[in-house]
Amino acid sequence: MANLKSKITLNVELDENRVPEKLNWTAEDGGITNAEAKAMMLSVWDSKAQESLRIDLWTKDMPVDEMKVFFHQTLVAMSNTFNRATQDDKMTATMKDFCDYFAEKLELKNK
């Protein structure tokens, strides 16, 4: 059986102070080619060190109101992923309650 591989590429253009100006990504298996993004969060699990490693980037022109929506949607997605990975319905409900609270405090429900 052949080993299947999938490649995701992230490109970050920086200004002279190394602040991201442009983010683009490609995931050919998903039909994405050099798509523009304003922010990204990447987490990987280091099993040996038992810790999460992260890359969080956003462009300097990312609007704060969009960043709030991005965080909310990311938290909701993490709740869904947590449920699929653990089948822990009780904690998933608690996480979703927090997502609702987060959206309410930031007044995102009307958007």
C-alpha cells in the first residue's frame, strides 16, 4: 500500500520589523491555492515534551472586530473538535456555554 501524503503550505510576508503584512496558504487536497488570510492559529502536540506548540500570526491590517469574531469561531470549532476527540459531552457543553458567554460579552450575537 502506498503512503499517502498531503501538504499544507503557509507563506508569511514580513515588513522590515518582521511584522506580518500578508498571509497566504495552500492546501491542494482541499482545493485551496495561495488563498489570502488575515490571521492564523496553528497548534501541534509534542508528545515527547507533553506540550502544545503554537504559532499565532495576524497581519497588521487585521481589524480588531474581525479578530474577535475569529477568536469566537475558533473557540466554537475547538469545542466541536474536543467533543469528537473525547466524546465528553459534559465538558463540551461547558465549553459551548463559555463560547456563548464570550459572544455575549463581545456583543457578537447581533453580527
